[in-house]
Amino acid sequence: MNPLTNVKNISKLGQQDLEGNLQTSWHDQYKGSAWIYVGGLPYDLTEGDIISIFSQYGEVVNINLVRDKFTGKQKGYGFLCYEDQRSTILAVDNFNGIKVLGRIIRVDHVTNYKSPKNVEKLDEETKKLRKEGCALKLR
């Protein structure tokens, strides 16, 4: 399906939520995951840029910006995890279909996020971040 069609479909679901046409919110099926998919990103953005944008709706605890294995250039999509699952609803409803640096981005829930496979060439710090995330540790 065309990415812009997906953006429109998600927007329609959000509008139906606002109008009260649904028995329960369509977001309810994603209660078990604080991860979102972000696609259509401008290639110039870094992880820090994306965290800055998406932190408007909650504390970002982990990000996986998908990159080419050999060149290290980003592929234009990634996954982001919030500290609180309720932030995913705000991000999906408010960021899906907006323009960032001239590109329309797609934001959607992720049901079962699978962390990237460990690659032998990763340094220890990157492995630790992928395993534990980057959130503050509360005692």
C-alpha cells in the first residue's frame, strides 16, 4: 500500500475516534507496546534530531534509526520507544502525515518490536544501548 494512503487511513481512524464513531479507541490494541514506527524521514536527520522532535509528547528512551550496514547512511525510517505507552498515542495522532524538512512522515504503532540482530562489529557501548535503552535508571 502506498505510504500516503497509510497516512490518510490512520488520520481517518483518528477522526472517527474524535467523533465517537468507534466503541473503543483503535489505539487500545497497542497497549502492550511503547514503540512506534517512523518512516519517510529526511536522510539528513540524526538520532538526536529525531529525539528532539518526538520528545514533545514524552520521554524517549530508545531509538533505532535503521542504517545501511556498509555505508552507515540512514535509510529514512526507524523505531522509537517512549517511557510511557500513552505517549505513542499522542505521537501517532499528531505526527502522522506532517512535513519534516519537506518530506511527509508516517508514524504508526508497533505491536511486536524486535531489536536488531547483534552484529559482530558493534562496539560494546552500542550493544549496551540496544539492550538497555538510553533512559535514566530509577532506583
